[in-house]
Amino acid sequence: MSPQIAGVLQLLALIAALALAYRPLGDYMAGVYSSEKHYRPEKWIYRAIGAQPSAEMRWPAYLRGLLAFSAVSVLFLYLLQRLQGALPGSLGFSSIDPDQAFNTAASFVANTNWQSYYGEQAMGHVVQTGGLAVQNFLSAAVGMAVAVALVRGFARSRTGELGNFWADLVRGTVRILLPLSVVGALVLVACGALQNFAGIHEVGQFTGGTQEWNGGAVASQETIKELGTNGGGYFNANSAHPFENPSPLSNLFEIFLILVIPFALTRTFGRMVGSLRQGYAILGTTAVIWLGFTALMMWTEFAHRGPAFEIAGGAMEGKETRFGVAGSSLFAVATTLTSTGAVNSFHSSYTGFGGGITMLGMQLGEIAPGGVGSGLYGILIMAVIAVFLAGLMVGRTPEYLGKKIGTRQIKLAACYLLVTPALVLGFTAVALALPTPGNSMTNSGAHGFSEILYAYTSGANNNGSAFAGLDADTQWFNTTLGIAMLLGRFLPIVFVLALAGSLAEQQPVPETAGTLRTDKPLYAGLLVGTILIVTGLTYFPALALGPLAEGLAS
Amino acid sequence: MSTATPARAPHDDLPPPGGRGAPTRAGSGLFDPKQLLKSFPDALRKLDPRVMITSPVMFVVLVGSVVTTALALADPADWFGWAITGWLWLTTVFANLAEAVAEGRGKAQADTLRTARTGAVARRITGTKEERVAGTELRVGDLVVCEAGDIVPGDGDVVDGVASVDESAITGESAPVIRESGGDRSAVTGGTKVLSDRVVVKITTKPGETFIDRMISLVEGAARQKTPNEIALNILLASLTIVFLLAVVTLKPFAIYAGADDQTSLIVLTALLVCLIPTTIGALLSAIGIAGMDRLVQRNVLAMSGRAVEAAGDVSTLLLDKTGTITLGNRQAAAFLAVEGVPEEALADAAQLSSLADETPEGRSVVVLAKERYGLRERDRGELAGAEWVAFTAQTRMSGVDLGGRRIRKGAAGSVLAWVAERGGSVAADARALTDRISGAGGTPLLVAVEDAEGARVLGVVHLKDVVKEGMRERFDELRRMGIRTVMITGDNPLTAKAIAEEAGVDDFLAEATPEDKMALIKREQAGGKLVAMTGDGTNDAPALAQADVGVAMNTGTSAAKEAGNMVDLDSNPTKLIEIVEIGKQLLITRGALTTFSLANDVAKYFAIIPAMFAVAYPSLDRLNIMGLASPESAILSAVIFNALIIVALVPLALRGVRYRPAGADRMLRRNLGLYGVGGLLAPFAGIKLIDLLLTLLPGIG
């Protein structure tokens, strides 16, 4: 079987698995966020944190809860790393430096999981499992809570109430992420991933010499790393490491974990707004982009010409032989179109176009299907923009799901749209203009430029994957990327919640034959076009100077 | 409620047969290229930065023009800098030109109105004396006298007398109208001329705020405020401008790193920025708004706010008065139904004779029907010697004639039955069945009876029915396709209302409607999130007009009604509501189409400018030059020139509005996306290439 056919079969298997999970998971999540019941363990948590889970919150209260919780999380994670040297169970690793500790704390709370450290050489069991893995759950649950709040904004009318942040946070964690993670971890262990609390071993190498490896709760952390679209690897090699991702089967399963919640959330959305077709339109939009990107990636990676590449069956530099071109391409597209950022191959080694596809995927705002929660609210913002641009063309003031898109709504959506380009382009420009940051580049020319552009694209969009090649553990990069991650995560959330609040207050406009139908393929196509054109226009010059200049040269 | 009876012939306001493309359709409007030249000085005057700042997109272009001018002055030998500078200034001026042309059309109309306003002298009554004061000195509550030949000095209501008034200064309609105290026809407008008789007018509006003053400021665009949707669009355009500003500003460090410092001079970057920001829609946005109002003015509708025009596009429920809007003003005879044993011709003859003395339209229609259906010549009242005519009155509700021994009566069922009974006559058994059948079908039965040698008896029944105007059903079908529900408002009983509603094809009806019912209906619709439009002219319509999202007051109506509505139809034609909705929609579509077009244009501009800037640093990027433009300079210049010229090219479209046909949202979206989205994507590739080809013909380029 040729690698191309193997790739297509893997893709088909993946689509089948996602399709099977779509309905039950989507409906289950809608039920979780709509249920009136509190389970006993949840009640214990509410009592412990002093929350009243049934009290409805307006958007400022919801936002306050979210920001306070995240601020505490950053502080806790920062202190845990700073005190690591004094904590037991740390494998003897010393405390983390302030700038790196800030970067890592910001990174994990912002669901980015950018890592400027080497997991196996810096973080012990306590920080990994008690700090980083916990945030893998909570930051994902925060994203889902925001998405659900926005969906409620569309679904509710003449109230400003968006639900209860604490209830959404706890339920997302306890009822969705935890059970799925347990199942996922068992599957990964069965595939051969590591799960222990072993200390540091010295192991022999095939080529002679020895190296040191430590164990850890790898399989469990790996599961939530993918499921919560986090991406922070236990080891530096991330999902390319055989302890994290041992086989082609585990590889496909991990890609499934990355995509399953974001895709199923479109069903949850349809369910909660009372029109499954609306959910299908969003699903269709994201699926078209995802499939298009996957096809392009496979094409450019397989087609890479030259005798060396042909012997390897495509561009194999930086890719694992376990996964091949297809398994790596599938993973790379899934991880950059969601906010995951886990890698099973090195994006820096991809073809010029391939690297460009990973960057463009993130620059779209990670909405196809996007991070858990963040993907859904991201694409709903784009849906609002698309409705506004094209909705006028049917001769009515634009409305989406019966809610009018007026001055306030478009102001908030436009602010959302401005945040990440400002962070990505602004920081990249400053980094290039200053004398020292450029020293972190491994390559010169277009590829070197891509290294820095990729870093800020990844940080501001909360992806967390790295292009490799850039030495990011400097004060400059630790600090600016930390800021980019925090602003890139929480500023958009402010605008999303404000938008949700303004939508929830509105009274819905009944649908007539004159209403723009947002549950039709025509609209989905329009949405794809809007997303590609708006993002494309923003980043075209930057992409031209990096991946395009490289890709067109070959 | 009141029933507006149009002052002109009933068929005037009918949609033309076929409807499509006829002048009453939204979409027509004149554009004369000469207006571009005429408005040029106005366009230059608008270069004032304090004016330009209201459009963020064009303000950025203005700043860009100033920057490039300074740079060109610093290096006067560089022809490229001068060329870019020139075209950037032209871009700015073209944008102002669009607005100036749009405003210019209203100015002419305003001047005509001003001549009507000036020089009115009022004859104010104080106590018993009469004094002459300037119209501007009048206060609300003053009483003024107007006699034949006088210009009415201000808006007011007639409190005494009746007069014929020439309102052509405002409506353009030369036929005089009657204004009388009391009732729904008491309002007079300042600037109109009294042609006969004498009236006393109570002034209701302060000088400077009269209808004609408001009209002047409206058609001039002085009172124009940005509408909610326009503001929202402006915000989106401003944020896109910021995005592109970011993309261009950060490009400089990228270019320095890439080794393309020389190719990305400030002039080139400014050119790129101006090409990318949505200048096309930014330049035309306010012209589109002004032109939308202007299209209404051309149809003799005055919108008191742009908000109302926008709301018209969103209307999902139309309340239409039955009389005068859906049906012709009056009921007409449709059939003669004779009782058993009476030939139909005899009934028709009796009905015609008895109706000769009935001057009401219903009476006339009986005469006409008898003539058309049975060839009975209309007899002149004079040719029947010895005839004694009994005229129709509201009290007797009967008309008739006494011809010697033969007395014929025709009238309302109750009255005629009483008349027959009084004379000891008989009522045929099937007469009641016939009247019931007619009532059941929503018609009005008129009985015809005769008393002669054989005694008094009922001959038969005349079927009177409302005649639905031609073409209304098609219009309502169109509205339904546009997602608009029509509700017919009538004072008739539910049975009659239902029959007419079915015949006309409206979606719903409100029978035996009182002003309270109407108000309740509007509130109910609005509670469901719907926007409601209605017309009205009576004082009792005023609350409902104020409550409706689009309230169109008839110019013949009372000042209370005109004050309450947010639009005034100078032709007093209730059917125009449908056109108003279409104009509102067309306004929004034009905005959306040009925004989409403007954004889609950017793709081609990138393909022109990016290779021009970076092909030296990265030769591979020359492959992006898919248009094969001659040189970096010609490529950038072509993009800038295209960007400027497309504004002028689209001015007629902005003023006229995109072509609009009533259709469902899906069809409309598909059509407009194809035309302005895909068209906007492809057109500039051709345009820029063409300009580049022309540029290479110039010496020194290419």
C-alpha cells in the first residue's frame, strides 16, 4: 500500500470515528450545561469554594469570576514552579527561573501550553501532575464555559443572564473532561504509553552510550493534553516521543482526541439554540476548512520533489518513521487548526508551504474546529462578522439566530478580531526591530523570519506549538510570549462575554422568508470565504516573507 | 379610523402591469455625468479635515495624501512619488465628489422650497383687530386669516371656514385641494397658496420648524444623521482599517530584515495602505445614505429620519387600510339577483331608475352595471317627464323615483323592507335567502322594491361589493416572498373583511377595527420582535403612527398624524408603503454589496503590490505576479489608480442603488454574492492589468 493511500485510509477512519462520537457527545454536553441537577461531589466543590451554583450571572459577574479564577491559577502555578526545589517528589530538579515560571504559568492557564523548558529536564512529578495537568483540565473547562455562555446569549432573550461560571467550570471538568480522560488514558496505556511515577533511569542506546529517562503519569497527561486542546508535552519531544505516542494507532487516537470535543461542540451549539441545522452549518464550515487544509498539507508534503525526498516518500525530515508523512500531516493540521499545539513532527522541517499551512491554520483564529470552547466562540464571532458583511445584501439589518447585529455587537466582534493580529504582527515587528531577539533564530532569511512569526502566532492564538529552531528560553521571549498568551486568551474572552450579555438582553426577531438563512450551505460557503479573506488579507504580507517566499522558491 | 380617499383617479396608484422595471419600482433614479463636474468645487471644499474625520477610512487616505505630498516635495525629481501623490489626492477628492453629487440633487429641490417660504406675510387676529406681521414672528396658537391669493404663513389647522388650496409648492400636484375646519382635512401647510374663499388658521408650529423648513433641511442633507446600521458599518470599516494599518506598519521591520528596505519606501507603504483599506465603500457610504433619502424624495415621500428608511427594509408586518389601498375607494354593484318570477331585466331597469337620484359612487355603479350588463341606456333625469326624484340621504338610506303610479325604491335592506311593509306589500320568500347569500360572501345587499298596481313588492337584490384594485394580489405575493406579512385593516364586519382579504390575497385582516384595536395589533406584533409599518391620516391614527416602526402619514391628513409619523407621503397614496419598504431594502443591499466588493478587491491588489515590493529580496515571490505587471512602479501605480477610479465608476451605482427585485433572502444573497463578491474578486485583476498596459505606453515606465 502506498503511503498516500494509507494516509487517505487514516483520514477516513478518523472521520468515521469523529462522526460516531458527534451526536452522543454533542447531545451529552448540551445536557450537562442545561441540567438543573448538581451531583454530590460537585456540591462538595461548590461548598469548598463558596460558590452558589444555581445563581444566574450577568456578563460582568461571569467575567469577574473567570478572571479571578485565572489570576489565582497563574499565581499558584508560578509559585509551585518557583518553589519546586523545596518540594518533595520533584526528581531533584531545582526551582524554575522567574521569567520562565511566568511564561509557563501564563501558558498553561491560557490553554496555550507553549513550553520554553524541557519537560524531562526541568519539571518534577509535583509540578507536572499537580500543577500543569490540573491546568490542562481547568483551562479547557474555562474555554468551554465561555463558549457555552455565548451560546446562551444567542439562545436566551430579554435577560442578561448567562449562567453560572462556577457551575459551568466544575461541570465541564467533572462531567466531560474527567470521564473522557479516564477512558482515553486507558486506551493510550493499552497502546503502550507510559503511566507510572518512576524516578530517573539510565538506559542504554542502540548505538552505544547511555541516556537518562524518567517516567511519570504520562498517558493520563497525554490524554487531557489532546482532549483539552492543551498541547504541553510531558517530554520535550512532545507527541513525537514514544512514551507519549508509541504507535500509528495511538497517533490516530490522539488526533481523534484533539478533534472530538471541538467538533461535537457544534452539535451542542445547535442543540442549545434549538436548531440542529444551525449547528450543522457551523460544523460544515469547520469541516470544509479542516479537510481543505489536510488535503493541501498532504499534497505539499508528499509532492516535495528531489531524489532524497522521493526515496523517503516525501519530506521526511523532522517526521517520525512510525507515523510517516500522512500521520504527521494529519496531526500537524489538527493541532494548528485547534489550539492544541502538541506536535508529533517538527513543523520547521515541513516544506515552505507546509509550514505556511500550519501558521495560517493558527492565524485563522483556530476555529476549524478550534480549541475546546475557544473554537466555537471564535467561529461564532466570525459568523457574526459574515452575517454583517453579507446580511446587508438581503436587504435587512443583519441578524444571526434572531439576534440583531447592531452597533454594540459589531464593535465587540471587531475588537475581538483586532486582538490577535495586533499581538502577532506587533510583537514580531518589535522582535525584528530590536537587536537582541534575532539572536535566538537558528536560520536566516525567510526561514528565520518564520521562526519568530510562528512563535508569536502560536502564543497569541493560544496554540503552543513551536516551529522549532527558535531558542525561546530568553527573558525577551519568555516575557513577551507570556504577555501575548495572556492577552490573546483573556482580551477576546472579555469581548465574547460582553457580546453574549448584549445578545441575551435582546428580544429575538422572528424568522421570515426575508431572513438570511444561516443554516444553509450557501451561508456556510460564505462563512468559509469570509474567514479566509479576512485572515488572508491580514497576514498575507507576513506570510509572503516567510513560508511563501520559501515555498515558491522550491 | 379614517379612510383616506385619494384625491386623484383611483387607478393612478396601481402598479403597472407586469410590475417589473417600471418607473415605480425602486431602482430608478437619474444620474447625469455632468453632475460630477458641477459638484467638483463642493468636493474640494469637503477636504477640510474636520469634515473628513467623520469617515475614518477616508481620513486615513487624506493623511496618506499629505504624507506623500511632503515626501514628494522632499524629493521632487522622483516622478513615481508625484504620481502616487496625485492619485491619492484624487482618491480623496473622488470620495468627496460622490457625497457632493448626492447632496447636489437635494439642493435644487431645496431652493424651490425656499422660494415658497420667503416673503409670507401673516394677517394675525388679535382680539377683534387684524394686523399684518412677518410670517417669522408668528407663535404657536396665533390665529391668522388667509384669503384667496394669500400664502399660508405657517403650519396650522383651519379652525373656521373652507377654502381650496394650491399645495403644488410642496407636493408638485397642481390640482387644488379642499381644506376645511374640523375633521381630517383641516391641516394647512405654510408656503401653500389659498385659491378661493377665506379661512382662519390656528398656527401649530414655531417658525423655523415648519414642515417646509424640515423639508428643506432634509432634502439638503443638513439634518442627516448617521443611521444605526451605518454607524455599525463604519465601526467595522474602521477596525478593518486598523488591521490593515497594523499589517502595513509592521511590514517595514519585516522588509528591513528581508533586505527589501529600498523597495518599501514610505510612499510605497502608504500606497499599499490606501489600496488595502476599504476606500471604495468608505468613499461611497454617505452618498449611499443620502441617495436613499433622495430616492424617497423623488417619490414624494419625506422621511423624517434615516432610521425610518432603514427600518423600512426590516419591516415584517405591513398594516394596510382596506379602503383606498387594497380596494378602490368605494363599493360597486356586481350583480342583479331577481326574486322568483321577476325577470332580471326588469330588476335591472328598476334598479337603474331608482339609482339615478343616488349621487353616491355606489349609486353610480348600479347605473353603470345596468348599462354594461343589460344595455340599458342611462336615462337623463330630465327626459322622464313627471318624475319625482327621491335623493339618497344618510337618514333614509334609500333613493328612488315616483313615476306616476309607479314608485321604485332602492336602498339598504332594512329601509326598503320597512318601506314595503309600510305599504302593506309582500316580501318574496327568496329575498331573504338572496340577501343572506350576499352578506355571507362579504358583499352588501341593496334591495330594490316597487309599488304599482300590483301593490308593493320586492323585485330583487343588487350585490354591492368592494372591488380589489388590479394587481394587488401579485404585490402581496411578492411581499410574502420577501418575508413580509400584510394585514388588512377595515371597519367592515368580519364576514365582509374575510371575503375581501381572501380576494386580495392578504395574510390576515383586522375587522371592525377601532384605533385601539389597531394599536393593540401593532404592540402585539412588536412584542414578537416584528417591525411594523402602516399608513394613516386621521388624528385618531396618530398614536398608532407613532407606535409603528415606520409610520407613513398622508399629506392630506391632520397635523397630528403628520407629527406622529416618521414619514409623510406628499401624494397621499397609501399603496406607496410597499415602495418605501423596497427602497429601504435597496439601501441596505447597496451598502452590503459595495462593502463586499470593496473587501474582495484587496486580493488582487496584494498580488500586484507584494511581488513589486519583495521580488528583489526574494526572487521566488515574483511568481505571485500572476498578472504579469510590467515593473514594480507600474504595478503599484496601477493598483492605486484602479483604487481611485473604481470609486468614480461606482458613483452611479451608489446613487441609483443596486438593482432590486423582490425575492426571498436566499435568491437575493446568491445573486449579490455572485455579482459583488466574486465580481469584486475578479474585476480588479482585469482592471489593474489594463491600467498597467496603458501605463507602459507612457515613456519612462516599464
